[in-house]
Amino acid sequence: MSHQYNPSVESMPAAQLQALQQDQLRQLVPHLYQAVPVYKHKFDQAGIDPFALQSLADLAQLPFTTKDDLRAAYPYAMFSAPTRDIVRVHASSGTTGSISVVGYTTKDIANWAECVARAIVAAGGTADDFLHVAYGYGLFTGGLGLHYGAELMGACVIPISGGNTKRQIQFLRDLMSTGGLACTPSYALLLAEEAAAQGVDLAALPLRFGIFGAEPWSENMRSQIEAQLGIDAYDIYGLSEIMGPGVAFECQAKDGLHINEDQFYVEVVDRETGECVQDGQYGELVFTTLAKQGSALLRYNTHDISRIVPGVCSCGRTHKRIERITGRSDDMIIVRGVNVYPSQIEQVLLGFTDRLAPQYQVVLTREAAMDAMEVRVELSPNFDFDEISALERLSIEVRTAIASVLSVSVKLSIVEPYSIARTEGKAVRLVDRRTAE
Amino acid sequence: MAQQLSVFLENAPGRLNRLANCLGEQEINMHALFVADTSDFGVARIICDRTEDAVKALREEGFSVTTTDVVAVEIPDTPGALGTLFTAIADAGIDISYSYCLVEPVTKKAVNFCRLKCPNAEEVIEAAGFRVLGDSVFHGM
């Protein structure tokens, strides 16, 4: 049971885990019916008796909770505990729309810390380590989420938050005898770039592991980060509506993210029909919070696209794994009738790192009622571009590769190194100018 | 061989302007400039008096810069001179990637710069009776 923070829970026999989930659900459903008017209304409308729910399978009869429900409940109408018991709020970053607020009780904060502690230990973190937390602190769950988890498992937190990239490099170089880094994957690459500019070799530092999340990233990006920072990079998944980072996390096997199933029940549903799909099939992730008090949710549809990884993990954990998120179905863009995820483009571009830098932006415009997609990507500073033919060959190769993955042609613009704006939080990969025109 | 700067340029307004001003501010003197362009991007090739300083200054300004060795050949600024040089290169079976010239109106001399796909191109051209110039000729000019 190496690298497990709480082996008795993380490696609990599957039958015992299922029984635990069932017990929690039997208490949760009637409670929400009585405590949250939105749920009472939903159940009554659907003609469902909340007291008759027997098994986990029965959950599939219940309606989804949606982002719109949370927005309509702004700010507190869907809190499931009295406000005097709420000790903290966070708010969603509003990637695609307005704000939703979630509340946490003391027990929620403790449970969350436990989830994150498991993730840090799974990444190889120990009480002897430092954790450089460069996620933003504040309403965003990233900073405080990793912070409390690290303190619980005994690591020393460097709560540097996001921003001031120059100082980040100084702290990484001077303060950390050994340990890990937590931030968005795009910020990890920005840190590597800034370090190189300052003549600091991050790969030579005693940094061992990184925990990266809050935006979708690809396997190619993992290789980039691991090579440039000289670390093992692990994915962490979560969203503020459900809790924050730590809903699921990668272990040393790097083969899917274990859901903290003692706290979250997962379903994967078909995008069109909303029906549950078989394990192994792709669909939208739907979570029910089994242990939360402040903002408990039934069947919250995240619209994140993934699937349950079949089989048993080599790490010994019994909790189910989800595959890394391909994209959020509401991040999906439709270009000339074809469904496109920005992450697919990233995957292609990261196959050209000998000549391109891992910085890109997708710009959508509408020309004469036709959608046009431009992919802007930076030239690698190390590429010998003196012969125009080498640049043209690169451009054709990249365009062909993108077209074969997306089934839609794109305009490719190779731009100067460092010309695409860097961000300290979530990277701005998509600029949609279609509605503005 | 002469050392040439190659600068990658996005096809956007103001890029050449920034390039020229950056070198001017450093008191770097350009002897020749040749811009190759496609519809999407361009490459500016420059012969100047202080190549290393120019690379440093341009990189600090955020430009992508590489240096390339090109063959510099002195020819008279008269009709037919360039044709004679290119015939000698073609007769030796050497491919020209690209080529451009620098003219001195007073002395009626010219220098042709070309990137050649042949490691001993300089010897071949000298054997054909041309004067090949070294990098130092362009420094302090």
C-alpha cells in the first residue's frame, strides 16, 4: 500500500465501498428533499418518492442537477446546511457563464483536505516535502484546496499563489529542498520558460513531482512538462460545484484518475439521451456528492467528457478511475458543422515540439456566413528557419495533421516566439469572434 | 563565409519597422537586407557590422533569430557579371538556396551573397577565378 494516505479507505473492498455509498445515498436523498426547496420541486415534478430510494441503481431515475439550477439559486438558495454552519464559500470561475456559489461546513473542509491529501501522497509527496502552490488563492478552489490537503498530510506549504512569475522561480530555486509544484499545466510551462530566460535549470532542482489541473491537458503536454521541469507530472480533477480539486487524482500508474468514491458517486451518461452508458464508454461525467453538507448535489452534470477506465489499477486502490478529461461538452466548438475540442488541436501541435513552441490559440471568425478557424502557434526559438521551404514544409505538415484529426481545414499561422499572451491561471486557448461580428 | 542574421517575421504591420529600429538603437549598421516572404510569414536576412551584438539585441526584443553562413563573392557591377558567377556555380553542380546582392555605386563593385548546398563551395568558386570574401570584411564597415 505504498503512496496511499488512507489505505483502509482507498483500498477498501469494492463490495464494502458500494455498501457505504448506498448508506450515504439513502440518508442524502430524503435530507435534500426536506432541506432544499429546489430538490423538493424537482422530485415532486418527476413524481419520485425520495424515501423509496433503495439502491445506487435507483439514482438513475432522478433528474440531473445543472449549472443553470445553481445559477438560478444564486447565491445561497441551494445550500443544504443552515448558513450558520457554513464556514467558507467558493465560487466557480465562470469559464462559460455567470457565477455559482458553493458553501462548505467545517466537516466539508476536512473531507476536502482528505481528498487532496490522498492526491499529494499518490503523487509521491511525503511529510518531508515542500509543496509550492502556484494556483490562485481566493474564490477559485485551486489554491486553498491544495493548501489544506498539503497541511493535512504534513507537507510544508509555500502559499505563493499565482502571478509574479520571476519571484516564483526564485522561490522554486531557493526555498525548496525537495518537493512538488501545484498549478495549472499551462502555468507549469510558463514557469519553465521564465526559468530558462533567467538561466535557471528547473530540471536540475530537487523538484520531484507536480500536481496539475483546472484545465484539460494532453499526454504530450505531460511529456513536455516532465522533460522541462525534470519531474513526474500528475493530473488532479475537480470542479468547485462538486468540491474543488481532489474529486479524482492520478496515482503512480498514471493510467486514469481515481475518484474518491467514498465521497463522490460517479455516473457516465450519453450526451444526447442522458442515459447511463456501460463502463468503458465515453460520455458526460455526473457526480452525486455523498458526504457533503454545505452544498450537496444530486446527479450534477459536469458536461466533462470522459469514461470509466476498465479493469483494476496496479496501485492497489479499489476506487474507480476516469480517463483524463478530453474536454467539456460546452467547451466543444462547432465549426462548419464539425465538433471540435481545443484539446484535440493541442495534441496535434505538441507532436511538433522540435519546431513549434507549446503555445497556441484558436481563433474563430465568421467570413461571409462561413466559420473560419485559425490556429496560431509559436515557432520554437530553437528552430533553424532560414530556408523558407523548411517553414512551408512545417506549415503543410501541421495543417495536414490537424485536418486529419478534426476533419475540418484550418488556417495555420506560425507566429513569433513569445507573441501569444501568457496567463497565470487558466490558459486562454479559444477566442471566438463569431458572435461579436 | 560571411555570417548572416535570419529573423523570423510574422506577416503583420510594423514588424520590419521594429526590426530596423532595434538595430538602429544599438548603432548597428546593416550592409544588406533581403526579405523573403510568403502570404503568412517572412524571413529577413541581414548582413551587418556586429553580428553577435545584433543577435543579442534582437532576441531581447523578442525576435526569433538564427545565424547562417553564406558565401560572399566579389563581382564587378557590370552587365553579365552575375550571370558569369551563376554559370560557374551551376557548372559545378551546386544548388543555390537563395541569393542577393550588395552594390557599391562609387567603386562599381558588387558583392553577391548566396546560400549554397555544398560544403566546399568557396573553393570551387575561387577556382573559377572569383574573389571570395571572409566575414571580417563586413565588420567595422
